[in-house]
Amino acid sequence: MNRLITAACTVFLLGIASACSVTESNEPTAEGGSGAIRVESSADECALTAAEAPSGNVAFKVKNTGSEVTEFYLYAEDGLRIVGEIENVGPGLSRDLVVRAAPGTYVTSCRPGMTGKGIRSEFKVTDSGKDAKITGVDQATIDTATSQYAAYVKDQASQLVDQTMAFTAAYKDGQDDEARKLFPLARGYWERIETVAESFGDLDPKMDLREADLEEGQEWTGWHRIEKDLWPPASGYKQLSPAERATYADDLLSNTNILDERVQTLEYTVDQIGNGSKGLLDEVAAGKITGEEDIWSHTDLYDFQANVDGARVAYEGLKPLLEVKDAALSTQIESAFDALQVLLDKYKVGEEDFVFYDKVTEPQRKELSDAVNALAEPLSKMTGAITL
Amino acid sequence: MTAPSSDSPAKGSLSRRRLLGAAGAGALAVGAAGVGGYAYGNEGEDPPQGIDQATYPFHGRHQSGITTPAQDRLHFAAFDVTTESREALVLLLRSWTEAAREMTAGRSVGQFTALPYDAPPADTGEALGLNASGLTLTFGFGPSLFEKDGKDRFGLRGKQPELLRELPHFPADNLDAGRSNGDLCIQACAHDPQVAVHAVRNLARLGFGTVAMRWAQLGFGRTSSTSNAQATMRNLLGFKDGTANLKSEDREEVDEFVWVHEDDDENAAWLAEGSYLVARRINMRIEPWDRTSLREQEQLVGRDRQQGAPLSGGTEFTEPDFEVTGREGLPLIPVDAHVRLAHPTTNKGVKLLRRGYNFTDGTNTLGRLDAGLFFIAFVRNPEEHYIPMQTRLSGQDPLMEYLQHTGSGLFAVPPGVRSKSGFIGETLFS
């Protein structure tokens, strides 16, 4: 217990905390936050440096000193309801668990070997007088958020099927102008749920691979194969024959149907939705901002908008949870979404179309990129905040 | 843990290295030579330490990174403010101050806040296990912070220093707008480039949504010495650079030529104890220079290459004698030699505190080195202490045949943060 840290330090934020850690000894610790309650999970012991903490954010730094994989749980008083958990801590490793805890009695548990009830002890959270309004998010709110998101994905997938059908029909029929018009619009349904679609490792390469992504000997199929045929390079390209067109179009449609079928049974956790939202912004930052996504058609801004739409839906769904956990972060995310949308609107043509990306200048691209950074940075903190 | 307010860190402070549990042994190799007069990490507690353990105080009358003995590496960054909210800008300056306190003491950003496993880490991590490495962070405000396109975004117009204007066009300038100016700047200097880059990266990250990086420059091989204890280094022309530089020990001259005085500008009393930072990215035409005879090189510079002595004779620190003539009565130091044009006697006695770095940004499209000198000087009055001299050099210095200025910036450097609750630019925003 010689490394006991005054428990008061654990809830303080950066800055004020520096005053607390004077009591910290020079004992080496792992990187990351200090000021946490240290937990040592060995084969037969679950040793905590403190048995109580003031209400607010309570941090545990769990070190696995045993030889088996371990877990650490914080349960409610009944010993059943999980308040917070960390899993899969390998021998010798440390990991932080941060929970937002109201005053009351709790139960801690280490589960070396990940079996049994674990080594349990009582843990008290005293009233710090702060964070009086700590309320959990009830299960109903969580269920609403996750089922709404599942419904959204299903809706987008089914519209993707319809739109892909119309697009591939026009393409097969040689109505190239129509196909070119439909291409970015149909893709929008894909891009809104891109992180879900990409989670199917077998479908994504068949449907959304860019020419530059190809491996030696790999067959190129999907959206971008057709894109190149509709917006061919000026020289050195041989147009696909009607039969070839039919092959690629049918293949895309059939994979789209498989995707639609699969998402019918998918369920999501809040952290998957949160990470998916952030992931969509990563997609924007990686491929769309640079104009690499639609290198032949230059319809990147359609995909950009669709990624942002999908990210926003995910955020809106989680908003009731986030406002309980971190209202300021929620406001910050919301205004960054608004600011990015104002920028994107400048490139809108009519109701649903956008300027071609090769007409967007470097300074304009930088401005878009800055707005993506401004949104993605707070958005990246959403999952951590709602899982507190 | 408290941030050091004096020359040495508080007892018991944890460096990033010690947090990781490594003994300080890895840091022993580099001697303290070359960096004099300043305290290092926990002396007395640990074995002799290397320059990677150097720590400079963040708090003080002046910002550090000006008279601090020039470190080996630079990461300079200029930012545009992307918000119009004064409150958001002040909030950022406060969070930059907080992060700068941590990082200059060798700690991580947000070290004391435990974060959920599902959150990105507060610190980006590449400096974990490294010491402060002499890191200093120096912040500046560009003219456009006070007024941009006729707009007073932050209610600061009335406080814009008279002398804080975009630098004029100098003859032969070929400025890249993408490497010039900016609303804010940060000069990060450290002995370890990883530490300097880590600092700028984390400050930029804290700034997303409030500021956006406009341009940045990495520098190596300090080209100036700002302390008598430091040897004079060489620029990429191969010559010692900054022999006549103002040194921190020349207190009276530093006071006269570096620090802004309270009554210098009635609109800008907030800048007292601060300075102006002149940044110039000066590309060198390396390949043609290397084909130039030693005779011509020395005639252009006005010093001997070997030891840096003026061509009038003596050793490096001998004052050049511009009167000494040789055969046919010609001066040993040519009338247009760089050393003569830049010398205080040609510039109304003005002395400069320079803190520049060599740079190489790979090669250009012609396969030539994209290299040169990233010139930094801190001056009390840019209109008297920099612009006349640069006008003369750009117009008359035959060395310009081998130089081209490609980036430029002038920034007002506010005074140092005095207290633990203070923040960068407090005097401007209060």
C-alpha cells in the first residue's frame, strides 16, 4: 500500500491533478494516467490500493501480475450489474478502466483465467459533493439507440439494392449518360453505411476496390471497375463489350443483394456505432479529401457527403447517451458537423448533385480537410465518453 | 507534481523515461558540453546526465526559446485561426499553455487524466520514454490575428503593434504563400527531433477546430549560438554562421535589441518583455555554390572558411577591420562582402539575436537539394533592426546569387507566462 495515492486525485481533471500527484512515489509505473487506483490481479489475489473513491470519474489501473489472461469488473451492489469492465489483459500488461460512478456500494472483481465468479471485494464510492447528477443511461435508451441504427442500416441497404438495380440496368443497356448520373447517387447508400459494409471482408474487395488497390493477378470488379468504363481515360483504354458490361453489372448487383441480406440480422453495440461514426470520417480523410476514391468520375464529394451523413446519423442516435455522459462534447461535435455541412453546401449543385472534385482547388480542399479534422477530433472521443 | 518554476525541476518529478521505469543510464552518453549556464534534470539524484535531460523553465518574464542556448533541432509551425470566437481562441491558448508546461518538463500531455480504453490516448505517444531534451516552446502572434482582410475577428485591432505588419517585399524574394505568414506560430526547439515533432504534433491536435496548420518547417543543425558557451556552427554554405550573434550573456545589448520595452508602443504595452520573431526560409543554390572556388566563397562571405576569422586577419572572434588593404590598395574584406553588409557598423550599430537552423526538405523536381537556412531572429524593432539590413543584403549582397527567400513571417512574441494560472498571450487578451 505504499503507493497509495490520495483518492481525491482520481477524479480531478488535468491541471488540478498536478497538485495531487506530489504524493506519488518514484516507483515506476506504466505509461498513461497516474492518479488511478492501482489493481494487481495475480493468480489468487485482487489487490487494490484503495477500497473507496469519491464519486465522479473513478480510474483503475489494472495490472495483470499473474500468468493467465485476466479481467477486471466493477459491479453494482448486487454483484450482477456490470458498471465497467476490462477484458483480455495479458500477463504483465496494464490497462485503465475509467467509470463514472455515483455514490454507493460496488463490488470489484478480478477474474484470472477468465473463469468463475472472480476474486471479489466491496468498493465504496463516497459522495464528493460534485457530479451530483451522475445518472446512468438506462437500458431502454441504449436499446433505442442500437435498434434505430440497425433499422437505418437496413433501410440504406435496401435502397442501395434498388438504386444499384437502376444503375446497372442503365449501364447494361448502354444508357451511359443515365448511368453516369445514377452512379454517385447509388453509391451514396453504400457510403452512408460504408463501415458496416466494409466489415464483410469478402464483399468489400469485390464491390469497392479501386484500381490502385489491386494485387498482382487480382480480378477487378465492382463500382470502380464500372466507373472507369463510364469515364474512360483519353487513351490506352479499351471499352468493355456489352457482354463484359453485363458480367460486372450482375456481379455488383448480386453482391449488393448478399450485403442487404446480411445486414438484416446484424446487431450493434453502442461502441460499434460510435467507432463506426468516427470510421466514416476516417474514410473521408483518407480517400475523399485526396480525390483518390473516384479517380475517374471525380464524384468524390457525393461520397464525402454520404460518409458525413452516415456519421451524423450514428452520432444523432447516440446523442441521448452522450448528453448524459458528456454534454459539452456533444455540443462540440454537433457544431462541428454543422460547420462542415455549411462548407459542403458550397459545392452543391441543385438538390442532390455536387461539383466534380477535380474542380475543387487545393486551398478549398485544405479548408474541407481542416473542417474534417475539427469534427473528427471530438468525434473520436465519443465512444470513450459513452462507455464511461 | 508541479511544473518547475526555477532552473531545476521539482524534486520527485517524473520524466517520461522514469515513468517507463527505465533507469537514466541510457542518457549518459552525451556530455553536457556546449550547453552552459542552465540546469539539467534531477542532479544529485541521478548519475551525470546528458543533454537529453536538459530542462528549461517554462515560466518567466520572457518566453524561453529566445535567449535559451540554441538547441540542435527545430520544428516551426504556423497556424491559421479557423474560428471567429475569441472565447475559443483563449481556451486554446490556455490548453496550449497547459500542454507546454507538461511537455517542456518532459511529461506527456494529459498524463494525469486516466482515459477509457475506448478513447484515443491524450498524448500521441512517440515521446514516451524520452526526456525533455531541452524542449522549449515559443509562441507568437502574426499581424493577421489582429486584422485579416479588413476584419477584426477577435476584437484585437486596437492592440495591434504598430510594427507588426507583413514584411515588405525584398529584392529577389520568391515567396511561397504556403510557406509564409500565419495568425499564430510555435517554435519548438529540442536536442532530440522526436521531442520537437511530438510537441508540435500534440499542440496541433489540441488545436483542431480552432486552428489549422498553415505551414511548418523542420530544422537541424542550429546555425547560431546564443550563448558564449556554445561553439559557432556552420550553415550549409560550409561557413560558420552567427559568429557576431548576440549572446544571452550580453545582457545590456539583449535588452536593447531583443526585448520590447513597455513604452515602445502605446497600443501594445502588452508586448513588453516580449519580442518580434522574424522567420525567413532561405533556399540555397547548393550545387552551384559547391562549384565555386574557395577564393570566391571567402570573398563573398568576407571570412575564412576554416576558422571563421575575418579576412582582415585574426581568429573567429576578432573584429573585422574593414580598412585593411592589400595589393593595389584593395580592402582585404571586399566592399560588398556579406560580413561587411551585415555588420553593425553598416547597420547603425544594430545587433541581431539569430536562432536559425539548417534545413533540407528532400530534393526538388530537378533533383537538386531543397535546402538552405531557416532564418529566425528575435528583434525589438523589426523596422529598425531587420528590414533595413535585409533590404541592403537582398539588393547588394553578391551572395544573393546563391540564395532565394522562399518563405517569410513576422510574429509578435508575447512575454513569458508568469504564473501557474497564467497563459500565453494573457496580457493581450486581458
